[in-house]
Amino acid sequence: THKRTKRRQHTQMSGTERPSLRVPEPADQHRGDAAGTLRSLAASRLDHTIRESMSTHEQLRAEPPLQSLVEGILPQRSMATLVGASGLGKTALGASMAAAIAMRKPWMGRATVGGPVIYCLAEGGAGFGARLDAIASGFYGGKSIEDLIVVRRPIDMSDTNGEVAELREIVAEVDPALVVYDTLIRYAGGAD
């Protein structure tokens, strides 16, 4: 067998030289409210290139401090995942948090920033109404959780059929404080 040897060219840099990489200024400022920052975050993650999403340390320092959607648990403008074995209550926990945010009430003794919630439910839809009834009865005197909107089917996140674009339109229209995907594996499709 004939083996080829490839050589990499290395450049020597003195201690004062640094590689140059242009980091653009942020194109738009986030609104102060949770829903506005959610829309801005979604737009920045979905509409911009990696280069346009880069920030320097100084740019990060200039950003306002993180505000909590749920005090001490869930920051605004963030993504979070509930992880655990099947049957541990992740959906019940997520639904109770979503309901508290939608009802503009504290969750487990922690302050929330209230607002509409879009809860994308890919499985277990048949029993979800009863789950919400139990949450409403146990915590809100049986009042309907009006600002909780439930999408009762999986969404094709590969966007081969335009479903992500439709969801983005709904997010822009509803202006939610929180969007929940339950369960993540059903929304990830064939992705690893």
C-alpha cells in the first residue's frame, strides 16, 4: 500500500499577534418584556448566521442582567430541558410551571413573569385536559387557564413542510412568555 504524507503549514505568531475575527454589533435590541425577548431570541437563533450571532466579552458585559421567568429556576431568554426517566412527572412539572406563568401566579413559592404560554404536546394529549383540570382545581380555585394554548400534535421541526414557519407566525401573533415542547424526542424527529 502506498501511504501519502500530508503536511500542514503552520504559521508562527509572536506573543502580541492575535488572529482577527470580525464580530458584528447586535442588529437589534431586545424588548424589556419576556415575550419580546423570546421573539427576539427566536429570531436571532433562527434568522441569523453563526457569525451574526457572535458577541465579544464587552458586548456581553453591556447586556442587561438575566431576569427570571421563574425566580431562581428559569431565566428569561433561555432554553431549558427537564430530564429524567419515563414516568417521573416531567410533564406534570412542566404543565404546572406553564400554568403558573399563564395565570401570572407564583410557582412553588417562586415569583413568575406571567404571560401567554404555548404548550406543544406531542404525546399524551388525551389526558392533558384532565391534568390541567387538576392543576386548575388544586392551585387556582378551578379557574380556567385561559392564557395556556395547547398544540395537540407533533410539529415537524425539520421544516420540510413549513410547520416551523407556521409555528414562528403563531409565536409572533401570541407573543408568549414561554414555549414548551413536550416531549423533546418527539419534536427532534430523526435528529440525534
